Amino acid sequence: MKYPLLAANWKMNMTRDQARTFCRDLTAKLDPASLSHVLIAPPYTAIETVASCLSGSVRIAAQNCHFAPNGAFTGEISTGMLIDLGVNAVIIGHSERRHVFHESQDLVTHRLRGVVESGLHAIYCVGETLEERESGRTFDVLEAQLEPLPNLGSALDKVTLAYEPVWAIGTGKVASVEQIAEVHGRLKERFSSLAVLYGGSVKSDNIRSIASLSSVDGALIGGASLKVDEFLAIIRETLIVKGV
Ligand code: 13P
């Protein structure tokens, strides 16, 4: 991965036609050097379309995957199937998987291991709920979510962390620069070799102050990554602030 990294998590949005138009606009408006700092995580159904439109200029991620190579797992997608589509990375442990779909830490740990063992890169998401923050348990929760990392051994270099406070996702409530600095600082202390992205209501009008933190290596962007001009503004602001 090339940092700063601006990662678009499209979640359950974008038909193939919409994805094609987005990618055409993105590549027309951004130079190749800047495109190398971009990652797009389309829904599974648009991965092949995005991969063929972007032809290697942008990294491509899936939004989840199973840990087994194949088998009787209805509704799941394996790492081998993703590699076959030209995927480079997989988002694992996103808060919507943990909280909306009730993926346990055990399942998330299996998925993470499956991804890095397949040779794919993992964007591993951690973050606390509002209730956990308000009861002073933020760092205990993060610590429990980080537990699988030391056991990955040398495959740890295939991990990018993403700090996404659950209360800031899709709510318009961005974490303060102080809150981001505190958590990112702690994550960097714990895993000094890992890059850490921030995610949660990132927009073109707040990215400048977030990206100016040295402990922020980029952003994982949901809603604002669906509009190409807004996403472009976030990319440009970040690259300027980071001096790229
Ligand atoms: P929003 O940018 O829509 O808050 O979503 C953040 C996120 O969940 C990215 O993975």
C-alpha cells in the first residue's frame, strides 16, 4: 500500500454502470501518481467492473471475505475468488460487520488470518461504540480487537489499521482532532510498523485537520466516497497536507 492512502468504502452502493462512470471520471481528473494513493472497495458485484476500468492504477479491496478456500458456506466469498477478480486487499472487522451483522471477534480473527495467509492485504478496522467511550472503556475495547495482530507474525506487514469510532460512522459526527490523535498515538505505540487510517464522517471540509496529524496515514471514507468530486477533493487535500 502507498501512503497516505485514501480508501473508498462504497458499502452496499453502486451498480456496475454507476461504478463505471465514477471510475471514468476519477481517472480523467486525477494524475497517475495521485491515483496510486487511492483504494476502492466496491460491492462484490462491481469488483470486476472497477478492476477493468482502473486497470491497475488504483488498489481494489473487497468489503469482507470468508477464511476457508472453498466449501459449504452459503453467501460467502473466498480469498481465492477475490484474487481471481484482481483484488489486492480486504476490509476486515468493519463496525457494520461487527455490530449490524454480529460478527464475533473470533470470526473476525479467522477472517483476518485467512486474508493475510492468502497473500492479500487486510484493512483491519477497530473502534468503540459511544457507550463504550462514555464509560471509559475505549482502550480496553481496542485492545481486545487488536489481540489477533501479534499472532500474525511476519504476516503483520500485510495489515493496515483503520480506526473507525462506531459513533462517528455515517452520523456526520466526526471525532475531534484530539480524540483521533490520542487513539492513533496509542495504536502507533503498540504497532509502530503499521499505518493507521481514520474513518468516520470524513468529508472534504474536515479532512485537512485530520490529515495534518502525523499519526494519520490516510482515511477510510464511506458516504463522501460515493460522489466523485467530493472524493477527489478529499484526495487532493490529503496529498497537499502530506506534501505528496
Ligand atoms: P462514513 O464516512 O459514511 O461515516 O463511513 C465511514 C466508514 O464506515 C468507512 O468504512
